[in-house]
Amino acid sequence: MRILVINPNTTASMTDKIGKAAKIAASAGTKIIAVNPKDGPPSIEGYFDEAFVVPGILAEMFKAEDMDAYVIACFDDTGLDAARCATNAPVIGIGEAAFHLATMIAGKFSVVTTLARSVPAIEHNLSKYGLSSRCAKVRASDVAVLDLEKPGSEARQKISVEIARAMAEDKAEAIVLGCAGMANLAHQLSSEHGVPVLDGVACAVRLAEVISSLGLKTSKVGGYATPLVKQFAGHYAPLSPGLSKLR
């Protein structure tokens, strides 16, 4: 099985971290290919940044060959719906994957994300997925995404402090880490706090394997229908529907 894991931002060190987490989670025989677009923001922190990354996600999908599934490694599930329109193969967002798995191992979970500006997008997704009632709270740890890439930063400590608050104040029974850049922290934080701490990258890879192995495809009836063939103008011409060889 071949899974393309797309980090929608342009920070290569984060892509490497995400790729390592994905490979650790993957089953024997699954090949993980981790990529990021060359154009766009170095991190995704809020709605403005999100607007610039969807074409890059689709471009990386179009460049890849013979993929059995795709993982969008941004916790906001940026571009997820558009990506599902582009292929019959399963496309899994790390936010949606982590939310669903959290509901299977805990009555209530809290999300610990990066900056406060990311909270509304996560809350919107929880509502969209019908999981708001299972999430006790979405918490910001006041950690900039790129601080997760800086050795010696206080990022991990700030996240740990917020987890402790979630357990004490929210009565959270599990914690979902709200950023792909936190993928390498889950196991250590789970041991430290004594509750399940979910990394969306690992969750998404495993779900992608299961869905693909069951022979399930993305529905092409309704909202995820194959895009109508048309010629896009200018810079987006290579992304014109009908040119892609995605299955």
C-alpha cells in the first residue's frame, strides 16, 4: 500500500517529522511518501494562511502516482473536501481522524492546539463532523507553529501545561494534539499525564490503511463528485479538471 502524506505548509523540517511519525504508525508493507508544496506559507495559523495552500495540496496529489490513499497533515483539515473531489481513493484529514478515534476511547476529550487564532476553525470542524458534544474544550497553548521546530523552545512545556489544565478544568479523559507539528510528542505526553494523547498523523495513516484495505472509495455522488471538466486560466491551468490522472 502507498500513502501520500501531504504537509500543506512549506517547512521541510516539519514534513520530515510528519513523515517519520507516519512511518512509525504505518503497518509493515505500507510505503509512506511525505511531501510539501514549494509555494505557500511556512505555517498554517488561521483562515488567511489556509487560503493559500489548497492549490499546493492538489498539485502534490496530481504529481504523485499510484497512491492507495492520501493524508492531509494539517489539523484544520485544510483542503480536505477539495482533495476528496479530486480522487476516488480515500483522503483522510488528521483532525477528523483524531476526533473520531478519541470518541472511541474516551467519553470526553479536549484539543490542545497552537495559537488562539486556530481555535475557531477547529470548533467549526467539530460542529461540521457532529462531534462538538464530545469535545470538552479546544485550548490554545500559545505556541506558534514554527516554535515546534526550534530546539530549546518552550513549546513542549507549554503544551504539557495546557494538557494538565484540560484534565483538571475540563475533566478531559483524552487529549487530541491540535497540530501536525506536535506529532512526535504524543507518546511522551501520554506517559507523563496518564491519559491517551492522540496524534492525528498516526490516526489518519491507520484509518487510511483500514479504509483502503476494505476496498472503500470516496463517494462520487453528491458533494465529492468528480469536478466538471473545464479549462482554468493562468497560474492554475495545470490544475484544470480533466488533466489529472488520479484514480
